[in-house]
Amino acid sequence: MTFQADLPSISGHRILVTGGAGFIGRNIASALVADNEVRILDNLSTGSRSNVPEGATLIEGDIRDDDALDRATADVDIIFHHAALISVEASIRDPERTHDVNVTGTVKLLERARDESARFVFASSAAVYGHPDTVPIPEDAPTEPTSPYGLSKLAAEQYVRLYADLYDLSAVVLRYFNVYGPGQLDGDYSAVISVFVDQAANGDPITVEGDGSQTRDFVHIDDVVQANLLAAASEDAGVFNVGTGESVSILELAEIVRDVIGSDSQIVHTESRSGDIDRSRANVSKLESDLGFEPSVPLENGLETLSGQR
Ligand code: NAD
């Protein structure tokens, strides 16, 4: 099942997707592989070989490795940079490693993009905002990340901006909110969805942390692919939120999942997680007006794509 809005046509290009063996990258690679030469640079630390779409070339290596970068970036026209350490918890345990992969790795890719005059699309995160003062969150809201992960994304974004200013690099930053869809890994962003779907499907109690009033903007992977293709096809620079512009509370999410699955699981409350962000919702008007984005997958429909795979 696909819900995609009209996607811009991108064809005849040599394209690199870093992190293309992971959840988001593989969906971008899949959307492009029929009409382009697609390479994936991935060290398979969380991604897997089976995610590499047929027709794409996997270069198994680290984004900080010069030989791997030589092979991955030769004569490339567009780089979608998605490889990263994405665990907030791991970043709190090991800030240095997170910085190394997410910041130094991005600078190395920016250097290659500069050499090749490639269009650069950078996967950033709503984690750059920390605890927002107001929702929906516009792109010019204060950025006060609460983890080394969020800070690494903000630092990498600033490098992207500086390369655009200093070296005229054609580059764009996409700040994803909570991306979900088939094939997502358990992680910080949308793991709650997989957990609820499993609990509802098994008839187990659905466990909501705290009172469930925390809100999130869950954006379906098809819409994230849409945003990436629009960003690559345009010459726009700058920073764009990628979400739906709508939010749902975790308690509402539990109820929707239960309905979609047709389960009679009870909803129970467990202890709340300390430091959790209370409210999150993207203002996506810039993405809509400048790039022509239209969120196309309502949450209920998106959840059906997940329940179908179980
Ligand atoms: P993922 O873990 O599924 O994908 C990341 C990929 O990068 C994996 O395949 C992994 O093997 C690879 N990788 C990690 N370190 C590497 C390295 N040093 N060299 C080469 N490859 C490496 O995560 P995802 O959810 O697909 O996230 C993709 C990007 O989107 C990340 O940059 C992440 O920060 C960003 N993002 C994701 C979400 C979300 O909701 N999933 C939200 C905001 C931002």
C-alpha cells in the first residue's frame, strides 16, 4: 500500500545515500533506484544488507573512512546523508563517539560534496529543539538540545550552513520529527508505536508511560521520502521541519492502535520517564510553501501499514 503524493522526478543521476541500509535511507534509495545509479555507504552497525534495494550498490564501510568515501562519492550528483548514531541514550553514555560519527563524519561528507559540487541533503532531527517553549515548533525556535545526540545534529547542521555560505555548496537540512513505518528499528523515535502494535496484536496490556499526555508528531516514512525528493529536486537552501503539523498524545495513540488492530487489550499506566519531552509538533508551513510538501498519510492509515506486517 502506498499513499505517496506526487513526487518530483529525479532521473539520470549518480546518487549516494549514506545509511541506506537503515530504516529511512533504504526507503529513499528504493524510491530512486529505478531511474538513477544509486550507491549506499553503510557500515551495517544497525542497518542490514537485506535492506539494500535491488539495483543499488552497497559500499560497506564507515563514513569516516577515506577509502570508502573515495568509492562512494566519485562523480556523485546528490548526497542524502543519513548515516548516524541515532540513540539518545548511547549518546549520553558516549558523547565522544556520537560527535565523531555525527559531526566529524558529516564534515568529511561535506568535503566530498564540495569536491564533487553535489547537492547535499542532511537528515537532522527535532532533537535540536530540546524542550520547546511553544508548539507547533517553527524552524526559528530556540535550539537547546538536551543530549549529545541533539547537539551533534545541531553542530552538523551548522557545518552544512557554513559550507553553503563559504563554498557555495547547494545544501538543505531536514529536521525530522518522529518517523515511523514498516521496517523501523526499535529506537528512540517511534519505538512506542511498535511496542503498542505488538501489545495490541498479542492481546497484552498496552503500557503507557506516565499519564500519556505527552504529545508527538508521528510522520510516516512515505512522507519523509517525499520531503527528501522535494528537497533534492529543488535548489532551496536552509532548514525545514519534516512532520505532519499534527500531534497525538501517547494515550490517544494507544487507543488508535487498539482500534486499528481491533484488539481488546487494556491500557495501563507505568512510571513516567524522567526528562521526556512533554509536547512536540512540527510547524511544516515552510516545507509546504517553499518545497510543495503535502503530508499524505493520516496516522490511522499509516498504522494499518504496520499492523499488516505482523
Ligand atoms: P537507522 O539506524 O535505521 O539508520 C542509520 C544507518 O546508518 C544504519 O544503517 C547504520 O548501519 C548506518 N551507520 C551508522 N553509523 C555509521 C557509520 N559510522 N558509517 C556508515 N554507516 C553508519 O536510523 P534511521 O531511523 O533510518 O535514521 C536515519 C537518519 O535520520 C539519522 O541521521 C537519524 O539521526 C535521522 N533521524 C531519524 C528519525 C527517526 O524518527 N527515525 C528522526 C530524526 C532524525
